[in-house]
Amino acid sequence: MELQNKRIPDGDFEALRREVLTQWPTGKDVDLKEAVEYHKNMPEERIFGKKLIAAKKVGKTLIQPRAGVPVIEEHIKLMQYLQDNGEADLLPTTIDSYTRQNRYEEAENGVKESIRLGRAMMNGFPAVNHGVAGCRKVIESVHIPVQVRHGTPDARLLTEITYAGGFTSYEGGGISYNLPYCKNVPMEKTITDWQYVDRLTGLYEEMGVSINREPYGPLTGTLVPPCISHAAAVIEALLAAEQGVKNITVGYGQCGNLVQDIAAIATLQELTDEYLEKYGYKDVVVTTVLHQWMGGFPADEAKAFGVISSGSLIAALSKATKVIVKSPHEAIGIPTMEANAQGMRCTKQVVSMMADQTFNDSRLDAEKEIIRRETRCIIDKCFELGHGDIAVGVCRGVEAGALDVPFAPCRANAGLMLPCRDNEGAVRIMNMGNLPFPQDIKDFHREHIEQRAKAEGRQVSFQMVIDDVYAIGKGRLVGRPR
């Protein structure tokens, strides 16, 4: 089929489904009508979208960790521990790397080895291999909602099995699960494959089951300017809405500057609502998620809790609907469930303390406006390049560098734009590449970076970027020279 931002016709979609469900034997257990009934009989406390909507109404920030292990019984033990001891409001199931690459036979071997050795030999939960019944065991073992989190370019079979398995939220998208994760997968393919995911979500919606969809916000990490991640999130929301998705959570990764991060969450909600309304999707509910620090962490656990607390503060003051929590073991690898729960309780404490407080600063409105203008420039340019079709336009926009994700491994990405911090730690753009900004925005970024260079007594250079990447691990936000 030719790529376009149009709802997949029913006949074409059914033909695709028959093909997708044969990719691994567990696909035969997917029965759409039976799965819909399973969801309809699910207790309301396990429905992700409803909990998000309720939190948004009262301005509450929910907490959610990352977690996943390969063996069902151990994964259930982990989920229950994070629910009971981590005080989680929402739970994840992080999918393993073999499944993310559709290497299901190797995932099967990984499960067997994990059982044989009595320890996790994979970095997540292979939902496709465990099948519908295995997924339902996980869902039924806890009393709060569970989301699928992964990083899969072609997630079609994974979606089929996890939806039928009772998961009520699903992360990812054709931009956010390509550019940061892949090297050689064409944008056209991931956009098309994720249209399938969104059409399946829309089909459940039409049958009376609302499943939350969440584009992956942080992209490549902590030096992504808000306008880049915002543009990707808004475009993925538009693509999802066209396929019938009605409940969308857009995300942003903490960059570290208090004013910029709070402005970013506020404008992310505004801009997503604005573009959905503009293009006729008037019945979509939008919520927001802040991802705590996605860069290097201090090895010292006490210092790591400081980083976690800063993200918790920003989530609470920005009134993000939820926050994705880190652990004090980030510097050394996959955390123990005890450490994961510690990070969650730390976050819960800060979020609870800040629940009744708001943040006002004379710089906040100015930061919001620059983010709005930049994001609109990128999205509107993608529409222009696609002659009004955003599915086509985003592929051309990525190729042209109108949407350019810093440090992305994907060959489709232009890789010309280069960010660094200004003197107060806000992320600015050192090299504009082909970003479609007017001259006054370009001047704004140049002036802010030059102010930092002057304060540090050095020239604007790539060394600033390197210093910024390693700064948090050394106890600072801005990478100052020694």
C-alpha cells in the first residue's frame, strides 16, 4: 500500500492481520472478539486510560517504573513487589531485546536458559513467546494498570498478543521507535507498521475498549531540545488519531533546567491538543508523561537519589499526568527490584509534597513561547513537505533535516543539528542544520550559547556538548571546564 495518513481500509487490515498472526505460533491464540469481552470484564482499577483521565482531572501526578524479566513467575513477583513495596500507581512490562527485533526463536531459548540457570538471561519479558495466556497471568496478578514498554520497530504481533492478553496501554511509534533505536529501517516502513498498531487500537476502541497509546518522548536522551521531541510526539499523535486512537499520552524527557522542563510539559499538552483540534480529531483525550533523567547517572546511590528527586520535582510542579521513575542503580545496570522500589518511593514522597504547589517564574512564559514557535515550525514544515499528508511529510522531513534528532543512530536521520546547554542549563541548539526556523529564533539560540562561552572563558565548540553529556555523572548540570 502507498504510504498516506489515511485509516487502513477494513479489508486490507484483515488481510494484514491474517499474515501478522502467523509470524509465531502464539498468534493463533488471538481471538479479537473474545479479547474484547475479556477487556470489558476487566475491573476498572486495571484500566490505564481511566486512571490517567482521573489523575488529569485533579492535577495528580502518577508514578510508574520500568521493569521486566523473562520468566512469568519472576515477572509476576517483580510486578507485585513494585505495586506493594514501590507504591506504584501504574506498572510496566518492559519487553526484551530479542522480541524487539522479532527474533522470537532466540527469545524462546532465552526463557529456557533463564529457567535452567535460575536467573534472568534476558533484559525483559518476551510477551510474544508467553502468548495471550501468559500475559493474562501477569495482568491478573496485580490490581493496578499495566503498560507494554519496549522499543520495537515492527511491533504488530507484539501488539496483537499483548492487547489480547489484557494490557491496556502501549508505548511507541513510527518515529520514536525508529530514529533512536534503528540503523537501517526506513521511516516509511516503521510509519506503516505503526499505522497497523494504531488501527488495531482504533478497532478495539470501536468495539468498546479504550487502550491508551503513548509515543516515546525522550528519543535519544537528555540533550534533545523540547521542540524536537514535541514535534515527534504531536506527529505520532496525529497518525494515531487518524487510525481511531482516542486516548494518547505524549511524553518528554527531563533535560534538567527547571523553567525549560516545566514549560515543555505545559506546551506539550497545549500543542498536541492544538494540532488534534486543527486537523479534526476533536474527541481524543491527551495526557502527559515526564521521563526522569535519561542520561548518565552518578554511581554513588545517594547522589543518584538527588537526580531522581530533581525529576520528581519537575514532574510535580509541571503537573505531568505521570512520571517514569529511575532507580539508584542506573549507573551500574538493571536495578534490583528493591532498588527500583526505592526510586519509586523517593519519587512518591517528592510528588506528594509538591502536589498542592504551582510554579511561576518571569521566564516561564518566554520559554513556553519559544518552544511553541519552534515546534510549529517543524510540524508545519513536515505538512508542507508531504503536501498536507503528515505520514509522507514526516518521512521527507526527517530526510531533509526539518525534524532532526540529535545523536540518533538511524541513517534516515540527517544528524546535522547539534545541541548544547546555555549558561543556565537549558538545552539550546549550537548547529541548526536544516531546522526550519526564522532568523530571530536562530539568533536566540546563538546568543544564549555565546553567553555561556563568555562566562566560561572559551569558544563555542563541540567540547561543550561532550562536557554536557558527562556533567550529571560528575555532579553538575552544565559541563563547565575544569
